[in-house]
Amino acid sequence: MRLIQLLPFLGLAFAAPSQGPFDRKTFTVAGGHVYSYHFNPPQGDKPTILLLHGFPSSLYDWRKTVPDLRAAGYGVIAPDLLGYGETSKPTAVEEYAFSKVSGHVAEILAHENVKSVIGVGHDIGAVLLSRFWNYYPESLTKLAFLAATYRPPIPWDVDAMNNSTEQAFGYPIFGYWRFVNETNAPETILSHHDSFTSLLYTNIPGMWKTHVGPIGALKKWLGENQIAPKADYLTDKEYQAHQAIFAKGGYTGPTNWYKAAMANIDSPNDAKIPDENIVIHKPVLFVAGRNDEVGRPELAQAGAADGQKSGMLPNVQVKIIEDSVHWMQVQKPKETFELLDSFIKGP
């Protein structure tokens, strides 16, 4: 299997969370789902940046990115994606097809009269950005992928991905997909909410190698209700805000993204994507955290090299943030913004 196919994406209730430095708007897309999102127009002729968060995340994880982008004069559109935060949370897995959600994003842009954006996707939001390019390439002028890389529209084979990453790195990276694909995963997560979040947002080396990547490891961790040391890049207030968002919204929607992917719900639509929409001829940036044990920097480097060689990514570059785990926009906001700002300003 080629390494470009291995691209990662990767219960306490608190007071109502601070939603960060965001003015929120709502818009109902075709089909009736209501999206909550932040939008500020750009200054002058500066571009607008589309921010697509990952799992388990929300618009709240852009709380340090949005102020920097706004201060630089850029426009910003940052939604709570389907199933997250203040956006609708349908229970039907089919609603989480990347082709459908790409259409929702396009509707939001049209509603705000934004003709084109620079797309930034983190984690599984990078998969959505990939598909948004495939379906709406005219809407994107540049694409930045954080903690993940471009994933062309090929069927998902998680077993093969786990086997290949285990051979390459000594442990499988995508074992947690098997757990979140289980019917009872949302309830299990909420029943052990601090156990789950403490592990997913830790910055202790080796934790994800042992307790997230291997098949069955995350479920075992939760079953034992283990707690990882709190990440030093999260304040108590930020941690509680994150927990409150998911205690309110649950994990049915967020895990449905993985269920839809593993069921290859998008395959019939993806098969119709024109070949010219698979190649990204616009500038592309891959950003990896040096210490990310799922979105490993080796995958970003190999994906870029393979993309250049194949002609699929003729204009791609890779940047690595030292001492960063998976959540670089939260842990290393200054470095993340500087890389994005340089990319935005570049050719």
C-alpha cells in the first residue's frame, strides 16, 4: 500500500462553556440541518480562511487561531461541523457522508457570498477538505492540512491501514477507528468522559502508541477508567469548556463520521469525481507535529514525496512543528499561525 493511503485524521457536566472569541451565526442548509459558525469578512482584498476542525474537537479548538487570523486582516469562516458543538446532530450515519457535508460547506460559503477560500483542515477535517476540493475545486485557492494530509477519493480499508502502519512504525495507528465504529461507543465515551479526554489531549510521549493506535487499546483504557496526566497546554477552564461542549452534544455525531467512512458510503459519488478534480494543482501545505503519534511527520513527508512523484500534488510543501503533539493549533498557536500566515502570503 502506498503511504499516501495511510493519511491520519486521524462524563462530567460543567457550567455552560465559553465558546471562545467567536461571534456566531446560523444557517440552515438544504435538507434542514442547522449549522453554527463564525464568520468575519476580510479587510480589503485579503483572503478568507476556511477552518475545518477534527475529532474530538469543535469550533472551540480554533479559539487561538481565529484572533490571530482576524488581527492579520484575514476573513474567517469556521463552522461547528455536522454533529458537533451547536450544529445539528442527526443520528443517521448516511448524513455524515463527506460528499454531503462538502455540499453543506459550499452552501455556507454561498450564503456569505464568499467566492473562494484558503482551506485549512485538521485531523478528519483534513479529509473533509480533501473531498471539498474534489467536489468544489473552484472554491479553493490553497489548501493546508494539519496533522493529516490530502486523501484522494479511494475506498477505506482500515485493516490494511493498520497493518501497513504497524509494519512501518511498530504499532498500528488506526486501531481506535474500530472502537468508534462500535454502536455503543458514544455511550462508553461519555460514561468515561475524563478518561477519554485526558488521553486524547495528553502530551505525554508514548500514550497514543500504547492506548490509541493499537486495536482494542482505547476501549480497554476506557473500561479501566484510566486518567492520563493533564496536558500542560490546556488550562482548567479550557478543559472544562471542552468537556461541557461534548457533555451537551454527545459523541453520536462525531463517531458517525468514522462509521460513514468505514462503510464507504461515499464510494458511489466519489466514483463520479472527474480525474482533473483529484489532482490538486493549487499550493498545498502539510503541517505535522514532531511528537504526533497518529499524524506522524513521516506520513506527511512520504505523502508529499509520493504526491510530487505521481503528479497528484505538484505544488506541496511540508512543515514540522517541533515539540508539538496532534493539537498544534491549541498547543503551539504562535507557530501554527506563523506557518499559515507565511503560506497564505506565499505564491
